[in-house]
Amino acid sequence: MLAHARSLADELIRLRRDVHAHPELSFQELRTAALVADTLQEIGGIRVRTGIGKTGVIGDLGDEGGPTIAIRADMDALPIIEAVNQPYTSTNVGVMHACGHDAHTAMLLGVAHLLRERFAADGLRGRVRFLFQPSEEAWDREGKSGAPRMIDDGAMDGVDAVIALHVDSTLPLGQVTIRSGWASAAVDDFKASILGTGGHGAAPHEGTDTVFMLAAVINALYGIKSRRLDPVQPCVLSIGMVRGGSAANVIPAEIYMEGTLRSYSEELRAKLAEEVERAFGVARALGGDYRLKITRGYPAGWNDQRVVGWIKDISREYLGDSALDQSPAGLGAEDFAYMCQKAPGAMLMLGAAIGDGVMRAHHTPIFDIDERCLPTGAAILAETALRFLKGQVKL
Ligand SMILES: [Zn+2]
Ligand SMILES: [Zn+2]
């Protein structure tokens, strides 16, 4: 499979560059979806449905006369002005594929190509479902991103297992990271205001000072992880915005703030929210008040141990025993987590660093990948699906 995928390298690079040069924001992936649908039609033998989860595409290869495995790629880009100067640089200025979803889209089209040929040749039973998902990076007004939108439209109905990959521009080429259990964090946002009377800077005692309260509230918030929660359970709280005040001698009556909460278990997630509420209560103890709204985002992602085992075996066969990176999971979030709630699944991280010592982090204007990762990723996904349909690996 790897050799076959390598023979498609030029086509994978062409597709990735095409998508990269024409990036589209979340839920606006119309050109990308059309390119995907056209390419699947050209490959042939695939039932293609568009407009799934707003701008998503589903391709079904095979039928229900056997197990179904779904493979997901996300298609959206980010509102970033690209600083990479290449023939494939974004032509949609202000929008950039700075997370590698262009590569995911190209690789999954490669998987469709690889499996289409195997399907006929090997007389396979069952079905492979290609999920080209919109909007992983953002959610709509109802708080739903692309994965739950596609699930609402039936994308995971009848699916027995689901897999996906994400490129990692900081992991060396030829390396793979995949872990059993918690693989991505649950993410919740909070928006809050600290309320007081404000007043003259010369006479703080005549009113209630929101800046004073803010200092105490931030202390209480950052004390949650170290003093109020089990220290061996991973979680993090970060304040990303504080806004208030208008002049040196005016004590503001209101200060606005926003932050993010990351955790794995639902139990800890609930406790964290409770503790945030308690921390803001400090404002009341100091004579003021607060408003707090916590918005639930993506759930934590759970990688099924069996599916992880299949992918690890294939990764070792293709890339050698030293290919599996053992670093612990971080607190990044991924809406693929919703799909893993519907069927046993796993996501692997694929090494894609260019390897010249320059750090091209995700979500930055200089993000870029080594395109030699494309055939490797396509082959790992295709081989995993093939073994599942052949019954060589089982749930
Ligand atoms: Zn991203
Ligand atoms: Zn991403």
C-alpha cells in the first residue's frame, strides 16, 4: 500500500497545493467541497453526497453487506495572512491553511483512490465512508462545528469504526504519535464581567473598585488548578482577554474578561466550571458583583485502544519501530471527538516537519509542511480500512 501511495505522490501534492492556494473559512468550503466531489466522481465507484453538515461531502465506497469504517478529513482554513512565499501560497488573502487541513483533504482523496482499486481487485465486502468535514476550527451560531453538523445529517449512521489523522508540523517526518485513551481535551470558554460602582481615583473608598476585585479574582482563578483540583488530573485555565477602564483617574464600573478551560474527564470538567463560578464569587466578597457565562465546546477525544493498536502496527511496519513518538497528550481540542463518541475511533498525529530547524507552528503565518508526509498518511489510513474490511483486525 505504501508503494502504491508513493506512486500517487505527484497527484497528492497537486491536490494539496490546489486546496492550499484556495483556502476557505469554516462553513464556507464550497470550492473545496466541489473539488472533493469532482475528484471522487473521477475516481469512480463512489456514491457522493454534498451539502452534508452545510458544506461537507460524504463518499461511500462499497455497500452495507459488511462492516463500515469511516475516515475523516477536515477542510477549513483560518483567518490568517499567509507569510509563506511559495507557488501554492494563498490566493485568498487573509485566509490561510495554517493547520494542514489542505493536506488532510488531499490525503483522504488519495485514500479513496487507493481503496477504489483494491475494492474491485480484492473482492471486498463492506463499506468505506469518506467524511470530508467542514468547520473544524469554528462553530456556528448554535455552537456547532462541522463534526456535530455532519453527525446530525447522518454521517456516522451505520459506522462501526472511525479514523482520522492530523499532520504535526513540529513532529519530524516519519514519526507518528498516537495514544490510547484521552487524546484531545474538552474545551469550554468563559465570558465574564466584574461589576462595581467605579468612581474617582482619588476616593476609592466611596465606591467599589473592579480593578481591585479583578486582581483577587485572577488569583482565585489561577489557584484552582494548584489548590482546588486533584493535581494528578490534567487541566488548564487561561485568561485570554481582560478589558476595562478609560482613564488613569477613573475607577471602571465594569471589567470584561474571557478565558478557556481545558480538561479530559467529564467529572473534572464539571468541577472546573464549579470552581470558576466560586472564584468569581470573590468579587461579591469585596463588595461588587459579577456576571459569568460558561459555554461548552468540544468534548474530550477518546482513542479506542483496539483501533490505536491497528494503526500502531501499520505505522511500525511502514516506518520502523522508532517511528512511534511517546510524548504525552496535550490539551489541544479537536471536534473529531464527537465522531469517537459515535463509534470506536482514533486519530493519529503524522510527522510533517520540514526539518530545517525553523519552527513552523500550527495557526501561525509561516506554517508549512513537508509534503513527503502525504503518501505515508494516505497509506496508513487506507491500510487500516483495508484490514478492517478484510476482518484482519477486529473490534
Ligand atoms: Zn487548527
Ligand atoms: Zn487542525
